[in-house]
Amino acid sequence: MSDKNIPGLDSKLTVAYNLMLERARETMAAAGQGLRHGVDAAMEKATELGELSREEAEEVSEYVLRDLHDAADFINQSGNELRDWLRFDLEVVEQSLADMFAQMVDQTRLELDRLEQRATALGEWHTGEIVGIGTLECKGCGEHLHFHHTGHIPPCPKCHGTKYRRTSARTR
């Protein structure tokens, strides 16, 4: 049985995603360091405090980096705003999460050039992963899944597919 099927792990990783995003933002603001440093420090803190195992912390940090990079890349490439990337109104998103995510996206945009190589390898989302706010499209049937808060990616409700892409990736 995969760890992702353990009861309670989904909510644990969802909470960890939001906490890691907040800690990374705080570290970046306080230390004047870059995104990777902020996320690494947040990952270390989660491990030190026993909130996550090393493997879980690394997994969640990759989800955070993937989502921030995708949003920043879209905004840089298109010139649009965060609400265009999300493809839904920010008023339906938990305000504190939306503010924190927007701040991190702004900081991420500044580091986009250094993360370009990473974006190519991280262009696909999978069932079982944790994802932040936004919309994913099933690669199998085109069904859209809207995430108004951090959540666990389920199989596609229409075709049971397990591979997704950000819908914003199609508008670039």
C-alpha cells in the first residue's frame, strides 16, 4: 500500500503544503534569500519539528515549488495576472492563502530564469500529489478540476485518468 493511501495523510500533507508556503515566505522576507532557500528552510523546519518525515517534506516542497513556478512562468510569459492563471475569481479562495500565494508568486517571478530547467521536468501533475490553488486539466479527457484550496489530486472523475496539466499551460 502506498503512503498516499494511509488515512489522514492527505490532510497532513495538505496542511503541510500551506505551512511550508507560509514558512518559506517568512524565511525569504527575513533573510532576503531566494525561493529555494526559503522552501529548503521550511522543509528542514517541518522535519525537525517532526511534522513530516524527510521524504514527505521533500515531496511537499516539490509540490510548492512546482505550483509557484508554474504560476510565475504563466504571468511572465503572458503578462496576465494571478487570477488569469487560476481561471477563477480570487474571492472564492481563502483570503490568507490567496495573499500568501500571490506574494510567493511575485518573488518566484524574480527567480524564474534560474528555475526554467526545472519547469520542463515538472509540467505534469499526478493523482496522489498535493496541489495548491488553481485548475488542472485531465490529459486523458480534458475534464477540469478546480482547486479553491490546497488539496490531494484525485483520479479524474470522468475517465479515471491520473495525469493532469495546468490549464494555463495551454494559453502560453
